[in-house]
Amino acid sequence: MKAIMVREYGGPEVMKLEEAPGLKPDAGQVKIRVKAVGVNPVEAYMRSGAFKPPLPFTPGTDAAGTVEAVGEGVAGIKAGDRVYTSGTLTGAYAEETLCKESQAHVLPDNVSFAQGACLGVPYATAYRGLFRRAWAAPAETVLIHGATGGVGIAAVQLARAAGLRIIGTGGSEKGMELAGREGAHHVVNHHAKDHVEQILKLTNGRGVDVIIEFLSNVNLGRDLKLVAPNGRVVVIGSRGTVEIDPRDAMGKDAVITAMSIFNATENELKSIHAAIRAGLENGTLRPVIGEELKLADARQAHHNIMEKSAFGKIVLIP
């Protein structure tokens, strides 16, 4: 089979498509013939050496495809099943991957493989941020910064299905239209100099109850001015350091919390993916594909995910 290999840390050019041995599942493992791969920013950080997985490695946690074989003791998944992954043992940027049984989830027939590859990190992250870290409740107002990317769109759809009032931000007309189409009640251009004032005006000056923050090194200080009394800011992403004034949080009894989906327990993930499957089946969750590239174009995918304005999810097709 073919797989993307990283043998040294560095830029996208260190990723190379190579021939690799075929895989065989051990006890408790599932072998998947990969039909689509989801590309996430964390994989660019791993490739670059910001996070340092042992070398060499195949990047990726999110894939969708069909089960080719299962190891001894696997009971909930069988050969021929359509599945998506929430983690892998051997990497997702490949024609085949191995995962634990707990990392393989049935993909409903109404969801394409490309859409299935968008679920593992983005939808689980959005769900955990909204409902396990912020404890968002119906009728509350949520601000989703960057509501046009994979996690942002997932958060919009999940929040809309749960009865929250949604203010999204985007950086392009195309992205803003997408956020509105997927369920945001209001969309603000975060490049506008007065976007903070626009958001406050939408809440009659009260502020928002929950903020889902993907670029905290830029926005966290402003977030504390936007949050309502007893509001919660969930830090999901950051690309550097930030200076804040704690008084902005103290005066409102505001909470700043943070999360990584990779810290979730197996039982927590089981619950999260049960909720995701229900949303896929009833149509409230609809992953949006922004760009499909060949597996061999993984370098371009990593460039795009870090340098271009977010619009849906980037997917690799083996």
C-alpha cells in the first residue's frame, strides 16, 4: 500500500508518498481500507516539530472507509462495515490504517466517505467544547470565532440543533455566507475594525454567554470584553502567546477554560460519537467539504490549511 511518511520534522516538503507494508489487525484492532482522509491543523504542528511524535510516522487521525478485517475479540464492527475513525494506530494519510475498535464508528449510509473523514477531530472537538467544557444551554448566545472552518461549521450545526443563538465570524463573503447557511443567526466579518462593537450591539450590550475560540493569541483579550456575566470562553486553538487583563474576567465572574480532544477519555468519546451519529442520521449534522485533493498532494493540503482562509474541510482521497 501507499502511505505518506514523515522521517524528519520540517515544512510540508518532508512528507513523502512511499510504498509501505500491508497491515494486519492484532487482537482488538480494526483494519480499514481508507476512502478519504481529513486534514487537521494539529497534523501540521506535528510535522513541523512543534509537537514531536516519534519518527518516522504517518500523519493523521481522521479517516473514513470500509472495514477489511478485524482482530480477535472485536465484536461491534465487522468486515464490510462503513466506518469513520476518531484516531488511528498507524496514521490516516494512507491507503490502509489500523485503529482500536473504540476508534472506529459506524458511518450512516446517508453520509459520504469524504464527509465521514471530517468527523473525528472537528465534530468531537466542537461537541466537547460546547457541551462538556462550556456547558452551553438552549437560549444562550454563543460566539463562534472562525465559523467557516471544519470545527467552526461543526460548532454552528451542533449549537443550532441544541437551540442556542449563534453569532459567527468569518473573513470572506464566501465564508460568511457558508456560516449563515449552516445555521448561524448572525455573521460578522472579523476583519472589520468595529466587529467587537457589532457583536455587542447584537446582544444589546450584554455580551455573549459562550465563546468558542480558535485563535486565542489574537482574540482572547477582546473575548473578555465580549463575554457576558458568568460567561465562558473555551480556548480550542492558539498560534502563540497573548496578554490579557484579568480584571475583564473578574468583573464578570467569567471563566476561561481550554481543551484538546486528545485529552478526552474513552468513555467520553463514546458518548460524544453516539451524539454525532444521531445528528448525522437525522440530518442536523452535515460536514462541508471545502477542498478534495489526492493523497499525493498532502503537502499542498498542509500549506492550504495553515495559509488560506478557512472554508469547510480539506480532504485527501487515496
